Amino acid sequence: MKQVIKNLRVSEIPNVIAQLGLSPDQEVNLTIEETSDDLLSIMDNIGEKAQAKGLTEEKLNELLADES
């Protein structure tokens, strides 16, 4: 099984392992990457979350339309 979990706080790791139902004796591979707080990464993250919640390009254009 391969599962990618993003933006996880270090303090949350034990809880996530328990939620996944992994045995304390089970061996797993763990890759750790620091999250980047540069503007492009933040904007990409916001875009991904908006799309996951149903934002489409058409809806975005409607929201950004200049109604003045």
C-alpha cells in the first residue's frame, strides 16, 4: 500500500499511523519533505483545494468578472 499524506505536522504522525491501522511492529518507508512557504507553492495549494471543492475555471471567471 502506498499512501501520500500532505501537509502533516510532525506531532500528528503517531495519530495518523494509528488511524491507518498500522501495527506498532509493522515496518514502513517514510519520506519527509519540508513544505515550502514560497508564494507559488501557497497559490498552488490554494488552487488544489479550491478545485477539490468544485471550483471550475468558469466559476472563477464569474467571480473575477469586473462588474463596474
